[in-house]
Amino acid sequence: MGDAFRALVLDQNDKKVTAEFRNLTTDDLPDGDVLVRVKWSTLNYKDGMILNGLGRLVRTYPHVPGVDFSGEVVSSSDARYKPGDEVVLTGWRVGEAHWGGYGQMARVKADWLVPLPEGLDGPQAMSIGTAGFTSMLAVMALEEQGISPKQDGEVLVTGAAGGVGSVAVSILSALGYRVAASTGRAETHAYLRELGATTIIDRNELTDTSKPLLAERWIGAIDSVGSTTLAHVLSEMKYHGVVAACGLAGGADLPGTVIPFLLRGVRLIGIDSVMCPYATRIRAWKRLAKELPINQLNAATTKVALRDVVPWGEKILKGQIKGRLLIDVQDC
């Protein structure tokens, strides 16, 4: 019999998803090349959806959720990893199609892992998690499209008090950009200014979609909201401005027009962190380790035990979480 461990297991009965902690063994785990003792995880918006059975992201039950994890290799049939190696996993539909990080052990494909980046420890890597990793990819996309701190203007971050937004504000500010942070929560204004935001925008200012073009405001934007917010932001971009779209907390629709693209040369870049190639992952993680202010990351992180994660999943869907959530997987 394999080694025993605890895990959060989801079941579905009559289309209702329930969650409970169970004792499992490593024999219960799906196939893979590398067995990892999971120490830390995090909570992303997608995790909240999965915990609440939304979006049909999980098709097969029982299921262990958790999109991200960091931990220590226990055994490996792949030469790239050996027992004792510290590793990080984000994406690859882990936590959706494959059992994820809300269990104290996980077995995954070696191709899905990256070595723990030099300069970060396991908790810091999970304080960043998919949300922070996505933020870095979005910043890199703006840079690749020519958006620079030397330009005259601000970069807008929507959903700025959330996981993606908090890290984006911090990175952009550290790189020298002037950052406008959009939020609907007045209590987060001081927090966002501490992360480096120079301007606070009420999210209600970004809902009007009645006009295809409005006055030019932003040289770039990182949007995690979608829907009417993204449509409005596109109408306010400066000539040849760039928007990196990386979320749909406000909806998956886009009720806008092509006018900003045709008359101002605005560019809309999609950010996919799930199937991101290995080389890009390594580059993004190295930059996060180097450029994300750790003191700000710590200030933006709340630590919770895995045994308490389910109610937090409801909170993230309601927009009630500020910054990042670090989950102690061994505490369940």
C-alpha cells in the first residue's frame, strides 16, 4: 500500500458539488512521472469556480482540486528531477482535468513542473501562484508590444485589488511605470497606493459602452475583468495602446466595436498562463524572482490552512479577497 496523506476531495451528486477531507494513499493518485510532497498552494479565481462546481471545469469526480502547488520531489522516473528537488507547478489544467494541489501528495508529468526559481522559497512562489505568474506574462506582453515606462501616460490595471491585479500593480510600479489602479472597494485604496499605484479609478467609471471611442487615457492596460470593463477600456486607449486581457471576473462577453482597433491601432493581446511553453515559464519566473518586491508580496498575502479553504473559495467569487492567498497544505 502507498503512503497515506490527507486531501480535499470533491464529489458530484445530482449536479451538486460537495467537498470533504479524506485520507488517501499514493496508490489513489493518477499516473505521472514525478511524485511530489505538496507543501504550499494558493487560491485563484478558477479554484473558486471549481470548489463551487461552476463552469464545468471538472468533468470527472471524485476530484482533488488546486490549480497550483509547490513542494518537494519524493520520487521521479524522469531524469530532470530527483528526490529532494523543490518544484513549482502552475497551469496545464492541473486541478481541473488532473488532480491538483489541495492534497498533501500529487503525481504529475515532469513536463508540467519547473524548478523552484532561485531567489524564491516555496511559500513565496505560491504567494505569486498562477495569478502573479499571469501578471508577469501580461507585463511581458506589454513590453513586447513596445509599451515602455518612458512613454507619457499611465498603464491601467483593472480588478487591481485582486490576485492578478495586486501583483501587476506591484511589478509595473517597480519597473517605473505610472500605474492607475481600478477597484470598486474604497477600503483597498491605501493598500493599492502602497503597492505603487499613482492613481485610483473607481470601477464604475469603466462601465459605459455607449460610445466606441472616448478621450485617450491609457498607454497600456492589464485587464482581469472582461465584459463591459474591457470594452470601455479599449475605447479609452491612446493611439497604438496595448491591452493584455487575462481574466473574466466581470463576464466572458465583449460588448464593444472594432473602432478602437481601426481608428487608433489599439492592440488586444490574450494572455494564456495554462499552456504557456516551458521556456516562457522559466523566463517569467526568473523575472518575478528578480523584479517583484518581496516586501510588497508579503504585504499582499494572507496565509490560511487548507482545512479552511472552502469558504475562501466563495469569497473570491464575490470579490472579497484582497491580494493573494497562501495555503498551508500540510495543515488539514
